[in-house]
Amino acid sequence: MKRSFSDSGSRHDVALLSGLRRRLLLGAVLAGAGLRTAHARDEKPSLLPRARPASVALVLGGGGCRGYGHIGVLRVLEKNGLKPDLVVGSSAGSLVGALYAAGISTDKMESYGSQMSPDVLRSWILPKLGLFGGNRIRRFVVERVGERTIESLPVRFAAVATDLRSGELMVLDNGDVGLAVQASSSAPGFLEPVSIGGRLLVDGNLSAPVPVITARRLGAKRVIAVDVSFPPEQADLSDPYDALYQGFSILTRKLALAERAGADLAIEPNLPEHNEMSAATQKSLIRAGERAGLAALPRLRELFRT
């Protein structure tokens, strides 16, 4: 299966990205092996997150278009009146998490998914540190939640990103919500890094694909993690670039498994393999997330009651 980091609805773009992604992402990703933790506060990074008690945190991990699975899990929470005090998202999880924290329903999220195309989330630029600009990710968020700060959202929210120079994990829990999502979702080499507080920030998936530790450091007593990371065993290994990209998948998966082990509940939807992002594929990913959420519902209710 050819994997994409974009929410592409076009076979042409899937073919284009399949070659680019492996060449562009691997070097930056493999450089992120030794990671430290930092925190972005008032656009000035500091070393420690601001802890504030939270009964239940929901962690939404990264995984590119596999992030549609998050919508299904959220739908189960929504239908059963289970609302977390804190949402922490990485990469695709930061996008879904920001919309949820802003009070947008899962039905609305699903309809937004059907509007996705490569040009919605990227813009052509003169290459500097990325082939595309990521400002349209911010615009996508702003058009749906408004020009809001993270602090103004109805549900407490944080996104994680990675400092491209140092490899430090950055926690973005205040300031421009659209910019935080853009930073957390900026695949290195593919999308331009986002400058915040003098730091160049890229994809949170590099340092915390399932940011359970961040949720704990932000004060969460109980953590529910949703892991949509790609299982390396599903890889299509047909050329040297597939083998190189597989190295990224293995590292990401190991980070995801290590972090989610610290959650009170880890939900991993059985997401279908896919080669394109049609409306039918998006629905199948969302339904898979919903099935996983329903299977975990007894434990979910228990965690929210405690």
C-alpha cells in the first residue's frame, strides 16, 4: 500500500506524493531520534509545560489521512455524553482535536473531510525548507473556528510540534490555534516549517506521535489515547525508497507504542488499507474509528466516572 501524508482526494496527487514523501521526509525524520522536551508559551518556548489538573485527557495521535479514524472515536464519545477536560493532538490529531475542542460536531467534521483536497491544505511557494507552504492549513482551521486563540476554546487544547533544529518536543497550548495546528502538521521537507518564538517547528509526529506524556505533564489524571499510526507490517516493500520509508514507519511506531503504554486506555482502530482518499475511503476510516470506540465504551464510561 502506498501511504500519503496528505488528505489527497486525487490519484494524481497520491502518485506524485508517493515518490516525494520518501525522499523528503526520511532524512529529517531519522534525525529526530534523540528528543528532548520543551514548551511553547506566549510564543516564547520554555522547558516545562504548565500543569493544571484535568480529570480526563483525550490524546489524538498522528497518522496522516488515517486521522479520519479519530472522528469515529469522537462520535462515540459525543453520542454518549463523554467529554474530556483536555485534548492533546499530534499532526493529523491536532487538526481533528482543534475542531473538537472548538465545539464542532463529528457530523460537521465528516462533511469537512469530504471537502478536502491537496490544494485546500497546501500552497505553492519558492522552495526554502519545504516544497509547499502550509499556511492553508491555518486558513482551513480559521475558516471553521474563527480567528481564535487556544485559550478561548471551550475545551482545553494543546498541540505538539518538533523543533527542526534541536529535535525538541514543543507543546503549543496558547496563542493562535490555526498556527499551532499548522506547525503540528508540517511534514518536514514537504511543508515549510512554522516560525514561533524564534523556533522552526515541524510535524509533531517526529517527536510524539501519541503524546501521552505531554497530557500527563499538563496535569491529566486519566488519559485515553487514540493511536492511528501506520503498522509497518502493512508496508508495500517493492523498491529501495519503500525500504527507506519503512525506517520512518518503524521509528514512528516504536515511539507511538512506547508513549501509549502510559495511557489508562489505548484505542487503536482497525483502519482499512487504502491507495486513495475517495469519499468512500474516508467513510470507511471513520466507521473503523467508531467501531473501535464502541468496543471500548464500557472502559470509557468507567474512566469518565472515576
